Amino acid sequence: MHQISLNIGPAAFRIASTWRQPLDRLTNLYQDYPEPVDQHVDFTVRLEPEKPWRRFVRPSVHIGGDFWLPDAAPLPLAQGLLAAEMGMNLQMALGWRRHLLLHASSVEKDGKALIMTGLSGSGKSTLSAMLAERGWRFMGDEFALLNLDSGEMHPFPRLISLKNEAIAAMQQTVPESRFGPEMKATPKGDIRHLVPPKEAVVRMHEPAKPGLLLFPRFGYEPELRDMGKSEIFVRLTQASTNYVALGEVGFQSLTRFVDAVPTQAMDYQSLEQAEELIESLWSQLA
């Protein structure tokens, strides 16, 4: 099998593929990322045909690796890049134990991290991509990594997964050279990956203190709302893929986070509205 290795924040991956095409696309998009020291990796992802003839006849990609889902449907070879990204997500979600994982986007400014989490379609990926073009350091799109001891947020600056209308919105701001191929009609809609600014890669081992937690919601009149700590805690446990596996240390880490980090629910109808609300909140932080 063909293979490449990538170091992304604190995690290192080996991606092996029966086909060269997905790895060529990964190599191009991750060209500024370092290889793991001594090729030591935390996880392996495998992209291979579910049946031998599927390598050539209507080729389809089955996602395997150290951790895999037996019922996951294969993807067409044209979506091999998406399969690789999903494979890396799966390894982290099921196998990572060094941090509490939150399904969230995060950016940093002034040494503090803004963490945004919410349901699919809330716009957190688009918001983090937009802020990264406007003076914030991009820290991650898929996962926010909370240090179990210090409470700091650690970067995991993977490619930014833009969906549907968000693609056109970011094309107005970002050069075409930083986009991957557009994949139509995937299980998650139309998807195009965006390479983060180079600063995100250069500083991907630099943590930040949590400064603000947002629960954004797109498509509603702009508004900021307070939230009770019990609601915040429950929603974050639902947003974590390894909270249960971490046991008591996960509970303690999340409790400290909820007690210490200012939190708001934010409704918005445009990126401009969201940026205005975020900057207003940020200016009020001590």
C-alpha cells in the first residue's frame, strides 16, 4: 500500500491507501506539516477496497485502521480525501486519551482561546476559518483538546472542512491555492477542505488558556444569552467523544473548565454579525 505520515499538533498519523490519488491530495494540502519524529505514529488509517474487485470496478474506499466502525458505508474513490480525513477523526474520537476531546472549533488571540461548539450547521467551522483570516490564530476545526492537568487548550490544526454555502463564503476571502477539490453530494453535503494559515502550523505546539466558550446558532436574529452551568456541563459531555472513557479525571477536568470559562449562547444571521458579537464579548474579557 502507498502511505504517508503526518504530525498534527500532539498527534501523529500514518495514512495508508490502496490508491495513490487520496495520498497525493493529502500530500499537497498538508505540505507545510512536519513528518513524525523517527516515523513514530499514534494511529494508522487504512483506505482500501471492501472487496478486491472494488479496487478497479466502481472503486470504493473502506475506512479502516487501529479503530474502525464495522457498519460504516464505503465512499467513492472521488471522495478518498474525505475518507482519509474521516479516518483521522475516527482514530482521535475512539483512541485519544491524553486530552479531553470536545467536538469544537477554536482560535486564539492575546494568548487566550475562543472555543465554539454546537450542533452540525451551527457555523463553527466557518466562523473559525473567517476569524483565522482576520487576526486570530487558528487552533482547530474538528476537535478542541483540553489539557487534563493545566486546563489549557492544545491546537489540533487539521484542514478546515467547509460545507455547502460556507464554501462560496470563504472563496471570497481566501486564495484558490489553499482549497482542496470540491466533493459533491457526500454524506455531509458538498465539502471542500481549506488549508489553515501557515501560522497555525508553525505554532501548533503552542497551547492557550481558555478565554471564552460560545454555543453559536446560525439563522436566528442576533442575540447573546447567558447559560446555566448545569446546561453547559451536560452539553459539553455530549460534545466530547472520550469523556466517559476518561472517567474521574475527565469529570474533574470538565468541571474546572465550566467553572472557570465565561460562556455565552450566540445567535447570528451573517458572518459580519457574528464577528461583531464576538469582538464585543472579547473586549470585555479581563
